[in-house]
Amino acid sequence: MNENPQSLSIVIPAFNEEENIAKLHNELISVLTSLNLNFEIIFVDDGSDDNTWKKIIELNKKDSRVKGIRFSRNFGHQYAVYAGMMRVSGSVVITMDADLQHPPSLIPQLIEAWRNGAKIVNTIRREHHKTGLCKRLSSKLFYKIFSYFSGIKIVSGMADFRLLDRCVVEQLRQLKEASLFLRGLIQWVGFPSMEIPYDCQQRFAGKSKYSFKKMLRLAISGIISFSTTPLKLGIWIGFITSLLAFIELIYVFFVKMFLPGRVISGWASITGVISLLFGILFILIGIIGLYIANIAETVRYRPYFIEEETLGFAKSETEEND
């Protein structure tokens, strides 16, 4: 990663975004040319099965500042962002999505905040009625739970549209995580930061690829990667349920010894309690299993992603990152 002083690298993960690539490029060029910075635009094709890579090739032929990375399959949004960060040459990096929901017009504000001393500039999505109620509530709930468990504050609405100084990128490159949750990692590394609110734009074309299943998987991965609190919580649940069971045994013993004529009723409720306790037990076993799986992923030492093809990078630059 050869640093180009006072230059900007834009990293854009893309999965089946063929209709958005050219439009985003045009908007970026109109904004970036007004800045006193050299720049490069790095598209990362995350295993698309449409013409996304073809569109990137076409842009590269017209504009040498456009570069591309193509994955051998779909590895996921966070890994695509990280792959781009591994290839950047600029002194400052901006990551954003390819669907134009992250407005390029905000980039000058990000650059200004960086020039004023911020090493990390996060954008915070303003919530309004166009955002579904379920999505708003689930987002707020997740970030509150994550912040509580991990001790790392992440504000609801914080997006992967952000600016990072090169020194932050260098630190992120040194980390070896089994699963990537960049929002948490970037907050974890520290450095002076700022937050800029923005209004999320309508997707220009296509449909969102971030399903509820993917969001849930990312949420679980983030919590497991940053906190052992769920394991500690399991200890307390086990202690409380054991205490309740011990009290129940004392009660049964007391009735048997001192109230021989009294029949202990409520076997149906006892069966229900036993079922509940077994349910809690299996949940705790599942939590332990997630941590063990995380350890297993770490010790395998598999790469985060596999690059099938790159475009626009100098040969020496490519070899340096292999």
C-alpha cells in the first residue's frame, strides 16, 4: 500500500449492482473533481452474477482512476470493504455503498472534517418515516445491546459510509479477526473522530441485498467477536435457576417430613418448569457453541476472501498485497 500524500481512495463494495455503477461513477466524478486531491475509485465485486464486473471494466477503459477487485464468490459486504482497504494508495479512505443511498455530495464535508484533525469521520443516518418501523427498532435495539455488552459505543444509524485516515487503515490491517465487524473494530481502535448526520437517499436501481438473515448473522458475529458477556450471563442464569431448584427441593423435603398428610400438587407446572430449564440449557449450550465456532474459524487461518481478478493496479502493488 504505497501512500500518495494528499490523495483520496474511495472503496465501494458491489454485489449485483450493474445498474448503479455508471451512475455512481458520474456523481463521484462531479464531486471529486472540485476537491484539491488526487483520487482513485476502487470497486470490489463481491461475487456478482450479473454484469457488475463488466461495467467496472468499461469504466476503467474510460477512466484509469477506476480500479477493480473481483472475488471468486460472494464473501460478504464487510470482507469486500476490507479487500478494498488492503489495496488503497491514498492518505485518506472513504468507504460507501454502490446503490447511491450514501450521497457523494457529503464527501466534501468528510474531507473538511479530516482536514480539521479527525482521523475517523462517521456518518449517522437520520431516521424518518420512509425507514420501516421494524428496521428502525431492530437497529436501535442491536446497537444498544452491542454497546452494553462490548463497552464500545456505536450510535444507531451509523453506516459503513465513513472516512478513515491512513493511520487508522494501517491499524485495521494488523488485526486478525475470525469474523469482521468493521463498525465495531473502527470504534475499538480509537483515534479522534467526528460524526456527520445525513439523509439516506433512495436506491437508484435494483433491490437491497442485505436480507434479515444477513443482518442477524452480522449482529451475532459482532457481539460474539467483541464480548464474552453472553458467557458470563449464562453463569448467572445457571446460578439463579439452580437456586430456584434448590428452594423447590427444600420445600418438597419440608412437606414430606413435617406435613405427611399433604399432597404436593402441580406436576404439570413442574413439567413446564423442567421444560423451561432445558430450553435455557440448550440456549446456553448454543452460545458456547458460537464461541467455539469463532475459535475454530480463527485457528484455520483461512483467508478472508479470494481475489479472482484485479483491474487497474500496478503489478508491484498487486504483488505487495498478495
